[in-house]
Amino acid sequence: MGISSLRELRLRFLDATFSETFTNAASTTWNTDNSHKIRTVSIDDSGLSQEGIEDETLETRMYRKRANHPGLRKGTLKFDMYVDGAPSGTGQGVVGGLFEVAMGAVVNPTNARSSTVNGTSTTTNIQLVSADTYCEPGQAVLIGAKGDGKGGGEVKIVTAVSALGASYYPACAGIPVTGDTVIFSSTAFLDEDAAQNYVDSLLIGDDSADQRQTVGGATTFSLEGLAAGELPKASFEITAADHQYVEASGDRAAFNHDAAAAGSNPAHDRAIGLTHLGDAQATARTSRKVAGITITPNLVVLEHPEPGGVNGIGAYERAPGVPEIEMSLLHDQDMPGLAQDYNTGTAKSCILQYGHAATKTFAVDFPNCYVADLPTRDDEDGLTVSKIKLRANEDYSAGNTDLNRSAMRIHRF
């Protein structure tokens, strides 16, 4: 479906229900009370295919061939969305819902999205009444405002919480004071115990004819638009068990397209953020000058073969994959130290932050990772840089929950 004719894309989050049948597009199932009309940047449905199976019957005529028989009808639907900050309430929003389907789980603030520092703090600990009712270890906080010389509107990873406050890394540039704002994250993480979640979709072009559905969809994603001056995007791919053009016999919907699309403005502060790279969970604040950032989640879904299932599929299952980050650091930023980290297998922590304010910030966090290859010297716009690749690892020393030992986390504020 060309983007020029696409009016909207709607999604239904089905949790662990593997859908095998289509729902009448004219039913209330697909109105905005029961599905999400989403804010998309681009769509590619060319991967939804159905190749014919050749009929090999021998024919007496030289130029005669029987029609192909319909083959398996499955494939992929790709679409891009801006990565936004979290809603001002405690929910995760539609982007968070898609991250949950892909990664396994999302944890949201329990009490409220924000609070304030209310006592004597340090650079690695804030005093905050009932902090344990807002977040838990593995989530993140956004403290203060950019340029305040204290929290600086920077992302900090929570390592411990109590009724009196929270501890975190890396350290703030200065000590937060009473009244400084604290924003709590909605955090998507790799949950090995979570059941596979699914999503169904409905593409709507001309509201009387051009409609297409997918069912039984498992989701993966990649991240793009991570350079200065760009807008961050998540490129989602739905691997669908079945798809169809909506039948003309009463199943097509005449939608009211006035409903606003779900999704907010991108997490953005002139595309400026912060990159922290230090030893694993070390409190030292180590801000780096970097360019050429590439984040590869390496998420994979595999199909369960089931002759009695839709198109021979009984379900999908997340497969193991190791997330990676590649980036280029100015060469004088500890090139010998990074080479030593590679040689000794020193565990690192990496935080990539985009934006600095509430509803406009997200961050990707590798709490425990390793330099995968010996850093190489390269050129970046005339500057000498060190190209490095970081490979994520589950951190069993961080705690006993999937959240705080997850190899990769996405925090939205």
C-alpha cells in the first residue's frame, strides 16, 4: 500500500492471545475505543505476500499451463514511529505498548510520574518520601533541568529504593536540593519469563475499498534517527501469521478519521542528549563525545510449526539475541583504556540519552556490556575517532529480577 493512499494504521494489543481469525473491520473492534490509531512516519507492507504453488500437471498443448494454487499467506509489515517520551500520567502509551510486545515487559511508575527532592541528598542518592512507591531498581530517574549544575536533566539508573529515597548511577554533576524535580521512567526490558505477546493490525487506505488486515503478529524493532539534528524513530516489524485484503461483502469499515492518532511528539531537544560510558554500574559520571551511534537490539522471533495452525503456524516465540551498540568516540577519550577494557574483558555500562525534559526524553541503557572487538581508528568529519562495538550481557550481580538484570532497557520519561 503506497503511503500516498494510506490514511491510517490501527493496532490491537492482544497480550498472549495468538489470533488466527480476522475480525470484521466494520465492527466496533476496530474503532478507537478498542484499537489504537497510531502516528506513523512510514509504512511498508510489501513483505505481506502469498506466492502461488506451481501446478505441474503435464499438458498436451505447448503453451498451456494450469493456474497456480494459492500458497502460504504470511509475511511482515514494517512501519516507523517517532520514539516519544512517556505520557504525563503513569501509563506507557502506544510506543511503550509496542516495546512491550517486542521485549517482553514494561514497568511503569506506581504512584505518579514525578515528584520532588525533599531532603539532604548526595550526588548518587536523592531523599524522596516514599520513593519505593514510585519506582524499583532497574528503572531510571530524570533529575532536575539541563544547565542547573546538579541533576542537569540527566538520566540516572536506579540501583536501590527505600521509603526515604533512591540510589542511582552515574553521579550527578552537583548535589540535588529540595524542590528539584524527579521524573520516573516507563521502562521496557527483556523479560525471559514473559509469554509471547501479539498484535493485530488494520491498514486503511480508501475507506470504501483499500483495507488490509494482519493477525497473529509478533514484533521486533530497530532504532534510527540517533544523530544530532535528527528525530529518533523506532522501526517496528510485525511478523504476521496471516493477512488479507478485507472482503467487500460487508466487512469493510467506513471509519470516522477525525480521531487523533496515538503517539506524541518525538523525544527531542534539538536532538541533543548525553552519552555515558563507564565501568559497570560505576558511580563516576563519564560523559563522552561520540558520533555514529548505531543500536541493534538483535531481537528475533521464530514460528512454531503446527500443521493445524494458520498457515502452518501454531505460535511465535522470542529467540535469543544479543543487543549491540556501535559508536565512534573522539580518539583522545581514553583509547588505550578502551583497548585495555577489550583485552581484560572489563564490564562496562552505557547510557544513550535523547532529550532532557518530561514527556520529551528517552534513553537506551546497557547496564552490563563488553567491548566486543579491539577499537579501531577511523575518521569522522575530519576528526580522528575510535570506533567501538559494545555487546550487552545479562547482569546477574545487579539483582534477581528480569528488570534489573536485563541486558538492554529502554527508559521513557
